[in-house]
Amino acid sequence: MRPRPVAPSAAGWRIAAAATRAARTRGLLGRTGLGPRDALWLPVRSVHTIGMRFALDLVWLRADGGVARLDPGVRAGRVRTCVAARGGVLEVAAGRGPALVAALAARSGSAEVQRRAQSSASPGSSSSARVRDPR
């Protein structure tokens, strides 16, 4: 049996882990929103927002816990994939992704992660431009 993956941590954030098949299947479905410092971690490289009632920021993690990509404002009915996300994905309320990226950077002290957090927070950021938006 494989060991169960462990959710990442970030100071000031409450990160719930959806490490079981049942928890991943349920995800955030049925919820009307997330708190400003709440996140759901899923050990996957692809997610969908079909049936969601609110938009999400997706923070994709590398295997070492660093940020691979930030997809801001993913609306309902979308599918997103990040092959580089060997550390899973953190789902947060839309607009909260840059704050979570900054908290993850503070935890690791990584200058690269801090740079990504700043560039993701800047207007006109196209961090999700690499992913085709199916319509």
C-alpha cells in the first residue's frame, strides 16, 4: 500500500486535504464559497469545476512543494491540467491565489516562489495562458 500524501502547510492558512478517493470526488461541490484563508489540497494534476458555484484560483505545486503555476479566476464548467504539478493542487477562492503563493514562499524562503507570487498578482498576468480554455 502506498503512503498517503501529506498536504502542504502555509502560515495563517487552513488547508484541508482531499487525500482519499471519496474526498477527491466530493471536493468543493455543494459549497457556496471558501473563507479568505481556506484551501483544499488535492494530490492530482487535473481538476474540473463542473457544478461549482464559485470561481477558484488554482495553485499547482511541484514535487518539492514549490509553485509550478497559478491559474487565477477559473470559472465553473472548466477543466485545468498541469503536468508539472507532481505535488498536487491547492484550490482557493478566486483572488486569493497570490496570497497563498506568498505564504508558501515565506515558508520555503524561496526567492523564485516569491517572484512568481509578485508577478501573478500583477494586473494582466497570464499565468494560465498556457492552458487552453475549453468553451
